[in-house]
Amino acid sequence: MEKLYNLFTYGTLMQGFDNPYARKLRLSSNYIGKGYFNGKLFRVEWYPGALYEPDAPTRVHGEIYQLNSLEILKELDEYEDVLEDEAASLYVRKVVPVRNSQEVVIDCWAYLYNQPVSDLPLIEEGYFKTKP
């Protein structure tokens, strides 16, 4: 099986966010461009959570990166609170089909929110910004 080196980010790992993990991602990848997948985006606290829903009329917008190596995923998994016990994880890393600006589908790793969303505000336009 071919190793997947594409990562889709829609929150605090995007350009414009300054934290050690976002800086490390930029140093160990190439920015490909903007993209989106069908789903829903929620404001959790100071960060968002996305659900991939192929039939959703709404989109989650973000950025596509090509990773230079898969090593960084271990650190990003830690940042995103991905645990071996998937049920207890805040996020899970899954492969989702992301459309780029030319509407070409690129399979990307994405961190999908893994907790209940019923009490979270929906970000209807699908773009996460620092302030609500």
C-alpha cells in the first residue's frame, strides 16, 4: 500500500496560526493550496472540530500540505490528542477525499473530531477563524 503524505488542516495548524506545531508543520511539508471536504465544522473552544459527512450540503474549508516524511504525524497525533483508545480520543486521524481549488480530489489525512457535537456551535460558513 502506498504511503499517504497529504495532510488537510482546517484549524490551528493552518497558516496564520502561530504555535509550535503549526510552525513545525510548515517546516516539514510543502503547502499545496486551499481545499475543502463535505462535512460540518464546529467551534469546540479556542479550536474547531470537523466531521466528514460525504452527503452534507456544507463544507469544511482548509489547507492541503504534502508532508516530507510521516514522522511529523506522531507529534501532530499528540497535539490533536489522538489516543490508542479511539473512543477516548479527542480527534481521530482518517483519510478523507479533499477537493482542491481546481476541484481535483486528493486523499488526505485529516483530524476529525471524535466527541459529541450536540452542544457545540456550528460554524456555518465552514471557515475557522481565531475569533467567533
